[in-house]
Amino acid sequence: MVRKIVPNTFLVSGGGLATELKIGQLSYTPELDAVAHSEGDDVIVKIVMDAMTIKRQGWKSAIASGKLAPYYIGDLNGRPKLLYEGDSPRNLDALPFADLEFLRRDIDGNPLLDWYLRVPIWSTSANNSSAVPWQDEDVVPKTTSVSSRGCKYHCSYCYRETQGGDNWGVRSAEHIVAEIIHNVERYGERFHGFPDDNSAIRPRRFDRLAELFKQHGLNVKWGTHTRLDEMAGLNKTTYQTAESMARAGCTYVGFGPESASPPVLEAIGKG
């Protein structure tokens, strides 16, 4: 649809499918100019630079100049193509928070930011897989961000490389609280969602999170995703993850149990 409406625009796909298929995504979706796999924090800058070069010089001149290196891979089905390779940031705390002001209004004047803040991430009317008896007004305004990326486990059905895979990383409690304080002061945030793959991958940071919430007088509740064994102490640890998260203000945890059958769990690599 985009290629038909604005035929000269530079189209790039990222995310899980692009990360898994890589060059195959260019054949699967021939309208694309490029695919970017893995994490995008660093390579997005190069993508924007290349898009500007192509817009200013045209494809032929941009290719001849060498400025599209090292990601230009030649023609495929009669169109020039690029394959971008992202990397995992060494320190997630070095990344800036999302600037929500970019959502303030769209080109037609719609109040996107207000809509985003006012729609709960989990509630009775959220229309997602959660089943939480909360009324919308109790969990808005809300904002969301990930507190960790990747996962140390290797479940065969889960493709986690788009958020780091084995190069998993976590944000510090200090970095998370700084973001929440910013959102409370600017947007009156009451609830924060962390849609991580596995937020309890380094659970002892929840103790520090509880300390900082108390220190700053924050009355913000939050929710997240993790594994049942992480919460239940079945991963050979006596650390009380659930209790620690509750003390830090957590009121919702989403799980994906998959199965209660040991043979099935072993077959899918769940452990």
C-alpha cells in the first residue's frame, strides 16, 4: 500500500520477521528496499543517512558514491536492496528515554499522545490477553517501556533475537525510576507497563527499585511479563522474586505457561 501511494519512498522492515528471515524478507516482501535485523538503536542512524542520500542523489548516484556501504547488497528482482545489521547496546542506561512529545499530534491534528496515555495496557476493556478486574480510570495515565531485553533461556518456539537473544541486558533501577519520575511530572503517570520478554532475568534489582520508589515518594503501580519458574523459585534460587516485585509496586505479572505436561515442556525446550 505504501509503495503504491508514495512509490519513491525508502521502505525498510525490522522486527522479529526481518530478524529471522534477513535477506529472505526481501524476497518475501519485494516492495521493500531494505531489511534491518536485530536491535536497531545504532543502525537506525545509518538507515536515516542512507535514506537522505538516496533522496538527494537518486539510487544510481548513491550506489556509485559508495555511501550506502557496507549494507548495499546489489539488485534483487530488478531493484537495489540493502541488508542492515543491528547490534546490542552495551549499556541500556546510555540510551535516552522515548520522546513522547513526537506523539503529541499527527499530521491531521489527532491527539495521539492523549490517546496513548489514556488507553490502559491491562484492564477489563484492554482487549488483549490479560484478564484484570481493573477499571480504566484506575490505571491511566499510563506509559510503557522495556526494562530488559532478551532472555537467557532457549525455548525452541520463541524467537528472541530481535531483542538481543543471548546478549540480553537490563536497565538499572536508577534509570527506570528516572524515566518514571519524568513521566509523572510531565504526564501525571499512574501506571507503567514493562512488556519485557523476561523482566525477572536479574530480579535483585527489584529490591533497589522498591528503595527508590520509597525514597522519591512514587505512588506509581506497574506490571510486566516473566516466567513462572522465575517467580516461584523453581530456578534453583531461594530469592523471593514475587515478594520483591510487589514491594516495588508491581500489581500485574503476565505469564506464558504453555503446558503442564513435563514431556511437552521438555520437547519445546521450556525446562
